[in-house]
Amino acid sequence: MKGVSAANPIVCLVMLLALATASGCESSPDIVSRDRAPGQKYSAAEVREILVDHPFLLSGDYFRERQDLKPIVLSDILSGAGKGSPEALKESQEAQEKRLAKLEAAVFEGRRAGLATGDLLRWKVGFLVDTQGVPSYLADRLLTQADRLSVTYDVLFVHHRDLEQVLSQTDCLQRHDLGCIVRITAIYPGVRFLALVESLTVPASFPGTAKARFGVVDAGVGYRFPLQQMEMPLKDAADVETFLELIARRSYEQALDHKGLMPWTTHVFSDQKGEWFVSAGHRSGLMVGDLLDIVGEGRLVNSPTGTPAAWVPGNAKGRLRVERLFGDDLAVCVLVSGSPPQMEDWLIPVRTAK
């Protein structure tokens, strides 16, 4: 058709869907294949994921960043020469371990100072693993690494099973509706960032190459950051743990790189007889007596490239006070002024998060 390039599968897929619907034909267009035809930048499945599965997180910037998505070959990065020799890899890994040790020490000191003043508030980072793209035994080992490293990055780790349990009351996972998943888990258990692990493979025999595809969604501002593809040569089975650790570290680092987009927030997930239950508590850093402004709206400001630059909260419509803490990380609040909160409202502490 004139004016429609064969290199634009997005337009083609939309037109095919429209034609199929109009004609009433029984056969459906291919929306599951991951093979890319010559000259195409996206497979039919990728187009479906962008346009149909994840419309809540659709953005022109997302298309542009996926277009140039290339695997991260760790041997290239760590060796600095692209050859990945064992000696260079070992040397660079040792340097990385020293850097991480300094980071852990700095985080510990910062946490200790924050606990002394009572000002430290922690974000929750949930890990959601695609069970079709990640074998269960690798998922368990990855989640163990993510749980262990949460102390290093001073965040609260939320396990896949906890997210799955909450989402089991909905059909979000069955529909692959990322927008629905993000909205629900942001309210309860209250995650700010959602680390999505779409695929993960390791070689059946060694040496070989491990591969992973993963990314982070900012549930606070509703934005999915560029997916990462990572590859790493493995000499033996012991290197698998190193690869899994690097996936968890990169997920945390990408999340923390963007935590400053908005202030620390939480949500109400239930109310009973004038008491409001909040999905944050003592582990998050809340204390009895804390005041939380109720903000019903906010405005996301984008940079010139279209990526989020900052979230600006609207005026507070009311205020809650933390009456008591309970459970693993929950709180009970009462209304002290203004209008009561809704689940979608943001609760922002009056004190400043460090």
C-alpha cells in the first residue's frame, strides 16, 4: 500500500487487525512470532507487547530506546578490550568487588546516621519473574541474591511470591497487563519500583554463555525504563551465581538512579471505622506520630527527550497521623484534617526523606 513502509510493522499490524475485524475472516494476523522479517525493527510479538499488552506504559521514548537495544556483553565491559581474557576479567572483578565493598560501608554508615535521627525512609523494590522465560530453579536463586543484596542498597526487597499472591486476586498476570500489575502492587504491598525479569538462560554445559533480559518500572510515576539485555561468558557452574548477582545489582542500581524523580510516598490499602491502613511501617522507616499529607494529584514533568524529569505533587487535601505500627511493614493512621484518602492518593511524610 502506498505510503506504508514494510519496515514499519507497527502500522502494518494495526492495519491487519482492522482489516481482519472488518472482513470477519476466521484467520488472525500473526501477533505471537518473535522472528523479525528482513528490514523490520520489531517482531510481531514485540509490537503486540508495546501496543496491546502494555498500553498504560506506552511512550514514544520507549519505542526509540527499544530500537537500539543491544546485549551487554560483560566480558567486553570488564576487560575493557572486548576479548574477555581470564586474567583481565579476574582483575576487573576484583576491582569491582573493592568498589562494592566501599559502597556497602557507605550505605551502612548512612543507615546508622539515619536511624539515629529517625529520618531514613526506604523504598520497596519488588522482583517479578516471568515463569515462562525463567526456569524456576534460576528464579529462586536470583531472588535469593536480590534479597541478600537489598541490605547493600538499603531498600526493602519484595519477593515474587508476595506480588504473585496479591495479583492472584486479579487477572492482571493472565492478561499480561503491566499497567494493571503496576497500579495494584504500588498500592499493596507498596512497591515504588518493579524489577521485571523476562528471560534468563544459562548453558547446559560449560564453558558457555548466560543471557538475561530484564528491566525496571517506576510504579510511582508509571514509566518503564529501557530493557537491558545482558550476556556473560561462564567458565564453570560457579559463575552462574556471579551472573545472577549482577542482574540483581543492575536492577537495584537502575531503580536507585531514578528514586529522586518523586518524594517518598505510600498508599492507603484499606479503611475500617475511621482508621486507614497504610502499606508502609517500621521497616520502611515510619514512626508513631508521623504526619502524612494526602495528595490527590500530581504532575509528571518530562525532559526534552521525553523521559521523566520530575514529579510535582499537587496541593494536600488532608493529613493523616500514624497511630501504630503492625505486621511486617504496615501502619494504622487516623485523619487529623481535610478530606479522607483514597487508594490512588499519594501519602507524603511531612518530614523529609534522606
